[in-house]
Amino acid sequence: MRSAIVDPAEELARALHRRGDPMSARAFLEVLQEAAGGSSAPLTAGERKFLLSHAGMSEEDLSEQGRAAPRLELARDRFALDAAALEGALLTSEVAALLGRAEANVRRSRLSGDLYAPNPGDPAGLQFPRWQFTSAGGAVPGLRRIIPAFPDTHPLVVARFMTQPHDDLDGMSPVEWLASDGPVDPVMALVEYLGYV
């Protein structure tokens, strides 16, 4: 299992180290910045004057570094959100041990939708958020119908939806509802009502 609190910079350094240290974390962030669009077009003299006079910006804010800083901060925030979404997640081998299955069967269950792992292309391996497993060591039923209702939704949003109590489910979270043999239809209705579909 993974530790509860992860420093994104340390996690990035460890991830790069697992890949043979092809570059420093700083160099990686520079590549990420470049891939995210690099620098924008230079400001015109009129735009620069307006921003300095009316937007409370300084010359430093308008420098190349100052203009790149928000993109870099956004990339860091995204990295932190991704790390938070998978905090405490189980690896394929851990899920296999928990469920008493072979690892190949765990991967097949993910492909069929019975288990949720939002990071299929991660070279570190599949990571299965812990919320989808019951305290008795089983998988929460009904995910095959529910998870596809969240296309292109960040895993942290899915996790919050699945673990927060809802009045329409007698004050239970979807995980609690489904684990107590509640039908999938009310959860799907809630997904549709909240606009995920």
C-alpha cells in the first residue's frame, strides 16, 4: 500500500528514478511546460501598457518566467490531484491477494468494468482506488454500469461521488448502498441527475 501523504516533487523524483533518471525533476517540469504550450505570443506594447496600468501586474509578472509560472502551477496542481485520486490505491498484486484471484483475472475484471483502475497506461502498473473494495474483502457490485457513466471524469471526482452520502440513497454513499445489496438503478439515477452522464 502507498503512504497517506505524498509530496508531488518527491513522487516525481522517485518516478523519474524508477525510469533510470533520464532527467532531473526540474528538467521534466520544463518539458511539461513546453508540451503544455510553451510560452504564448509576445504581448504588444498596448497589451503590456494596459496590464501594467489596469490589471495590477508588474514587469516581473509579464516576464517570460512570470507568464510561464501559472502554466507550471497548473501542471503541479494536476499532478497533485492525480496523486490524491490514487492515494491509498492498491496495485494489481494487492487486489489479487485481497480478492483471492490471479492477477490476470484482476486485469480482466478491470477490462470488463467490474473493477476500476483509472490509470491504464501508467508504467508503474494499474492502481485500483481503495473505495471500490468492501471491508469484507470483496469488490463493490455494480461498477460495470456506473463507471462508464463518468466519461473523461477525473478519478478524484468519481471517488468523491462514490464515497459521499446522498439523501436519495437513504443517507448512504453509493459504495455503502451497493455493498449492502442496494440496486444499481438509484445510483445511476443520481449520476444522471447530477449531470455526469
